[in-house]
Amino acid sequence: MDSRLDRKSKKKKRGRKVILVLLLLIFSLLGYAGFQFYSGYKMAGDDKLQEDYKFNGVKDKDGKVNVLLLGVDSRGEEKSRTDTMMLAQIDPKTNETKLVSFMRDIYVEIPGYQNYKLNTAFYLGGPELLRKTIKHNFDIDIQYFMVVDFKGFEQSVDVLAPDGIEMDVEKAMSENIGVSLQPGVQNLNGKELLGYARFRADAEGDFGRVERQQKVINALKDEVLSIGGVTKLPKMAGSIQPYIQTNMSKLDQISIAKDILLSNSSDMDKLTIPVEGSYGFGSYSGVGSVLDINFEENIQALKDFLNGKSSNQATTE
């Protein structure tokens, strides 16, 4: 009888020890993550994105999460300009992520203003006016936004991959990107990778730039999911946080980042607006060169792509 009680007592003690060890491990991991996040955050010092944006997000009626992703260069300008305009859609039911890139030179109606290039909406009224402009012209509701300063992108890449991100550079690139790149497979640091993604001084123009931006996103996703990348996530998140403006809570940011990283497809489904064969080139006084697009065709292609329907236009790249 006593030996049976002794065995039960020993089992309880072992159980308590296991729980204690697990709790210590969890707290140690949380402490490490917190320390790494803070050390990354301190890298920015007083240098951070100063804009305070307003955004009246609207939920998608089908329960999907639409996030407007914007890259800005705030260096040396009175108002930030955006080179990168993307819509990320996460479907919580299927764990699928889709990415839509909008060309900045699309000639659109900007609510409350005259017709102009799409990225001018951001210049005039920040992400809120851009949200309204996308809704007005493409009939898409957007719930969240995230503005990332390019300097934060550079810094986070260097934290994630100190030896650089491997990219196959298609051609010599240097004009208006702040770096000089030569053709070939090579590792690019944060500044070089940003320059690669922003390059547009060739025959492909913005279309080539959008394709490279999508290529960079896939490369970064692969790096983050590597064994070495996972351990650097807290510091990477801390390093870019000062350069982000968003209407998402920290928990929402973590949840959406998780959904994107763990999405079912290794390469996210991607679409560029305007779709092939649906646009021409135009020029207007006071505006310059623009893309005149067939809105009906692009709205349908966009809806087909986001709803997973087959379409000759809504093809992934």
C-alpha cells in the first residue's frame, strides 16, 4: 500500500518537474524573442516614419482579409511618394494568400480631384484616399493598410540575411536606384535588393519593376522560412517596426504575417493590374505619360483572380 502511494507521489513530482521545465522553456523563448525584438527596434534610433495616417477600412463581404501594402521613400521629400502598391488578400478558410500589384501610372478618377495617376492619390491624401480611389475604380473593399519606409526594408533585409539574399540579376542596373548592379546570380544586401526591386530604366519600365518586386517577395519568404531565418524573425520584426505605419494591432500583424508565411502555395498567386492586352499608353497635359486601361476588363480579371475562378486574363505569374 505504501509503495503504491510512493509511486503515485513520485509520478506527481515528475509531472510537476516536466511542467516547470516547459514553463521555464516558454519563458526563456519569450524572453529571447523580446530581447531580440528590442535590440532590432533600437537600431532605428530616432529615425522612424513620421507620418500619421488615417484609414477608414471596410471589411470584405466574403470574410477575406484585404491589406493595402505600400512602399514609400520619405528621404529628402516634403511628402512621401509610393513606388509600390500591392493588395494582399488572405483567405482564413483556405489559408491561401494572393497578391495583386497595381501599376502606379494607371490613369484613374481620384475622388474629389481630377483624373491623374494612381499613385498620386497617395500623395494627395495618403492611404485613405488611395483606398477610396481603388474602391471607386476597381470595386475592391480594403480593411487594412501598411506603409513601409524603404529604409526599414533595407535594415530588415540586412538583419534577416547578413550575407545577402540570392538573386539572379537579369541585366546591368544603376540608373536612379542608388546602387550599381551587374548581371548574374549574386547575394544582394538590403540596399542592393531595394535597388533591384525599384529599377525601371529599361524597355519594360514599371512592368519589369513590378515583376522584380514580386520576385523579391518570394525570395524573402523563402529566407524567412529557412532554419536560420526563423531564429532572426523577432529581431527583424523589431528593426522594421519604427518604419511602419498601419491600422492593424500587433496581434493582427502577427496573425496576418503568419498566414502569409504559412500559406498553402510555396509561390503566392500573383496578378498585375492592368492585365495583358487591356491597356494602351497615353499622355495628358500636366500629367505626363500614363496607362489608359479598360476598367471593365480589369475589374472582371481582378474579381476572377480573387474569387479563384478561371479566367483567360487572371493568370498567375
